[in-house]
Amino acid sequence: MKNKREEQHIINELLASRLAIIIWGSLVYVSVIVLQFYREPLILSSLGFTGLFVVHGWLHWNSYRFTNKYFWYYFSAQGALIYLCSILMPDGYQAVLIGLLPVLIAQSLGFSYNILRVSFVFLISIILFFDSALTLGTMEDLILFLPIFVLMLIIVLAYAILFFQQVHERLRIQSFLRDLKEAHNKVEELTLSNERQRMARDLHDTLAQGVAGLIMRLEAADAYMVQGQTSRVHEIIKQSMVQARITLAEARFAIDNLRAKSSSEINFKEAIQNEVQHFKDATGIIVFIHLTLKKRLSRTLMEHSQHIVKECLTNIAKHAKADKVWVSLSDQHGKLLMEVRDNGIGFNTDALGTKVGHYGLLGIQERIRLIGGEMKIHSDSEGTSIKVETALIEGD
């Protein structure tokens, strides 16, 4: 019911349909008045005809207000008005019947898709035509005007069918646009949600972890200070200074990343090189970097890959006690391959996630899961190697 009312509203809101009703009704009215006054002027009948015609036009204009519930009332009233108009203008009835009945039948097509209802309106209109024609005219008049009526009926029905097809197409397009708008709003909501999650991960991976590490080191330094182990305190302070520089560099990077590089502006190689340079500036560790990337990556893959490399370097600075690091990224056979290796002291991979200091690797695992990749870790007394393999998702 709601869709039908909406459709009728759209039909009447269309400028073409309103103009067609006004122009056609005006032509019929003028034709009837001219024919009647040409043969026999009837002032009172003309006034009555004018009043009935205005009511008829008003009903046409506001037809969308009459839902299927009032179908029979509407078309009964319109049929009665047309019949009375023809009776009041005996010398212009032909114009009334030929001009208004085909429009009434055509309107029933748009008002109801029930074939029985349309057939009934058609049948009643034909009866009105023959009754009025035989009441006001002769059989010769009927034979003369019947072909004109049939021709007019065919033309109006053809126009109505094409018109309502256009209306249905417009309704379908508007429905698609509404669905598209809802989908767009949903995507915006999901995008905002994902952006908040990304910002939370960035802040956790930079400030939260960095500051937590500094607090732990300073607490340890305080404990050693109480015990009088100044050499150990000095060592922890040096490590804390390195950690503070790394945290500062990561915080600056996170802020720059949130500031605004669109996907078209992100240069992945440059971002990795900057990450390595920040690491070298903060730690003084030698880094060998090898990048062989031929294809442009999607923004999501670039961001997660960059954070994976950054977290690997951060873990090396915190725990590895290495003096050399190797960073390698390449795309081969539809895969993105990443490897970060050092010559540090290594760690026990079986204890991953159970000891303090391994939460960075858990963050790496979470990012790898988000991009559908796999991670392999090898660590011994000669160093640690982290290899990541994920599907290559190309960007625009």
C-alpha cells in the first residue's frame, strides 16, 4: 500500500504528467464549449458543465491521494462526471466522450495493476460512450465517431503504457539509489570503526608500549640504585635513553601517518626506508635493506606491513642486543614476502607470549592475521629471523 501511494505521488509530481493533464483538459474543455456555442449557446448548461469539469480536473490532479481502497469510488465519480458533462452539452458530447473516457481508462492502468479492475473500468467506459452517443445523437453519429474514439483510445493507452513504464523505471532507480545510500552509510560507519581500531593499534604500538617499557626500566633502575649497583643503573639508563628515542620516533611517525597521507600519496618503499632510518638514528645499529617491490600494494596491506617491520625493529632494539639487522621485502608470484633478521642473542620461541617483552610479537601476529598472512620465527644464539608471507593485494 505504501509503495503504491508513493508511486502515485511520483506520477503526479512529474512535471510532464501535470502539464499533460492541464493541456489536454484545457483542449477538451475549449472544444466542447466551441462546439456547443457554435450550434446552440446554453449559458446555464455551460456553467454547470464548467463546474463539473473543474471537479473532474481536481480529481485527476489529486488522484494519488486515492489509494486502492477508494478505487471504485474514484472511478465511479469520474465516470458519473463525464456522463453528466456529456448530457449538459448535447452538441459537444462527442468531444467529452472522445477526450475524457480514453484518459480515464488509461489512468486505471496506473492506478491498479489488477486486470479485472482495468477491464471493468474499460467496460463501463464503453457502456457510457454508447449510452451517451445513442441518447444524444443518432446511429449515424455513432458510426462516424466510433472510429475516432477507438483511434484516440489506442493512442492514449499506448502513451499511458510507455509513461507508466518510465515511472516504474524511475521507482526502481530510486530504490537502487536508496539501497546504495544505505550501503554507503554502512561503509562509512565501518570505515570510521576500522579507522578508530587502527588508531588504537597505532597508539598501543607506539606510546603505550614505549612508555610502559620506560616505566619498567626506571623502576628497575630505582631498585638497583637502592642496592648501590651504580654500574647496572648506568646501563639501564643508557637503555632507557635508546628506548625513549625509539618511542619518540614512533610517536612522530604515528602522528604523521594519522595526519593525512591518502592511499595515492603513500610510497611504501619510502615509508620502509624512513622506518629503517628512524631505527638507525635511535639505536646506531647497522641495517642492510633490500626492497624489490614491482607492484603497488593496497593501503591496508601497506599499513600493516609497515607496522610489522616497525615492530620487528623495535623488538630488536629492546631485546636482541644486535649490532646488525637485515630487512628484506619483495613481491613474487602473487605473494608479499617480508623478512627481518638480526645477529642478536635470540630468545626461546616456546615462551612466546608467556614472558614480558614478547607482546610485540603478539601484535605482529595480530596484524598478520588481519591481512591473511603467515609468520615463521627462527631464533637461536646467533640471532633471530622473522619471515612473513601474505597474499599480494594490489592497490589503485
